[in-house]
Amino acid sequence: MDARWPRAKVLELLNLPFNDLLWQAQQVHRANWDANEIEHATLLSVKTGGCPEDCGYCPQSASHDTGVEASKLMSPDEVREAVVAAREAGASRFCMGAAWRAPKDRDIEKVAELIGVIKDEGLEACCTLGMLTDTQARSLKDAGLDYYNHNLDTAPELYGDIISTRDLQDRLDTLGHVRSANIKVCSGGIVGMGETREGRAGLIAQLANLPTYPESVPINDLVRVPGTPLADTPPLDPLEFVRTIAVARITMPKARVRLSAGRQAMSEAVQALCFLAGANSIFYGDKLLTTGNPAFDNDQALLKKLGLRSGKAVTARVDASN
């Protein structure tokens, strides 16, 4: 089967004059979404640090000295408190992250209980727990999980430069298990890790050409954490980040494109351009796992300036033929 979006075509989009690219992205966005609605999601680290993976960007890796202390899995009562606060702040999806390479079956049983807490409070539930087996994915579905996050990180040919403890096929296998269990997919990547524009095209093409593209696509701008191998990577030009958002929108029209990590360092003007380019989801709250996020009040003020409103999470399955 021919790729819906050949990599060369994705690169052509990235190379368009900026105004032409944003115009095209805005047309696609308005054809599929309310242009002034932004989904709010909250992310909580329910088990932090001590991860055996060696991802070059991650402060939670046991391989890197970043000052992040390993912790045990949070209790249902602790998670409920965070879920209620997130709901009252306007979030419609609650995401839990645990720093595992791959959870054990007994871990899945505990996470299933936490998913029940989220559903009891009326929010959509998302988890990112590392690599899953087919059986584990089905167990999470039975517990009520709506979304599973498992990012493809970067372009296929760059993967080994960033991570040595797994390969891209490991990620694709887990996404396959998640799809088979009828859980919606949240999968994106990180830009600003030293890749070229061609590399960014490779990441977007990989996502857009999955058998069914993800319902949720988080685009992260690398947060340079001291102690990680990528701490001294030169920052990505903000307009290049906006281009990446626009191309994600064009190639995955019905996906929520989430403005994710790195937003704290972005000016209001850059964030506004990202929304114009088709981003329609943000992480809401003061922290993303272990890195900072814009304060709640700042987000409220920015959305008010732009005339944007909070939109509820949309759970319809993506039609990948679009």
C-alpha cells in the first residue's frame, strides 16, 4: 500500500513559505474542528524516576544524574485529589505517567484501580506506562482506559542516536497492541533534539502513515534538563516548531494536535501561532511529569486574549482514510 503521506511530500509542506503553510493548515483545521476550541488535559506523574531506559531527553532515566528521586506508585486517594483539582480547573482528560520500561502484570492491576478513580470523577483516562503486551493492553481497556500515550520520539533513522535501550519497532508493537485492544492512541514526538527539517518530516510521516493515525498527537519541544545527554542541544527556532504543528495538522486532519512540553518557554505570540497552525489541545497545570508548565492563571489569561475556549475531549475514533 502506498503511503498516504510520502516523506518527500511532508518535507514539501515543511518547506512552504510560512504564510502559505499556515493558510493551508488553517483551512484543514477549520474543515475538521471548531477553530476557537482548545482541549485541556492534565498530566500527573504517578510513579516518578528510576527508569531503566536511557532516553537522552529524559530526566527520569536512572542513567542520568538529574536530581529526580525515584518514587513508588501513588495511592488511589492521592490520584483522586489530583483528578478532582484537574476537573475543577477545566480539564476533560487526565493522563497518568509512570516511569517504567514495561510494567509488570501486578503494576497493571494497580493502574487499573487508578483508572477507575479517573472514570469515577467523570474525566477521560489516559496512561503512559511504557511498553505493553497484548494482554496488558486488553486489561487496561477493561479497566476503562480511553487513551494510551506512547510517543514515536523522533524520525526512524535517528532513533538509535537518542535511545539505545529500545528500538522503534518496540514502540510500533505496543501501538499495535493498544489498537487491537480498541484503546485510542496518543502518539507524537519531540523536536529540537538536534534533528534537521528532514528529520522532523520523518517523524510526522511515520505518525501520519500508521495504519490508523493517532487520535491525539502531542508535539513536544525539547526541555533541556541539566544532567541529560541532550542538555546542551541548541534550541529549535520557534517558527520551525510552528511549522511542525502546521504539518501535523495537515497530515492528520482529525487528530487532536497537542502543544505539549516546552510550552513554558514559548512566548504568547508563538503559542498563538501554534493555535493558528492547528494545535487544539494543551496540557493544563503547573507541571508535566517532572518539567514545568505554564501556570493555570497564565493559560487562562492567554486563552481569554485570543478568544479561545475550553473544549471537551472528543472520543470518536479517527477515520485514517482522511
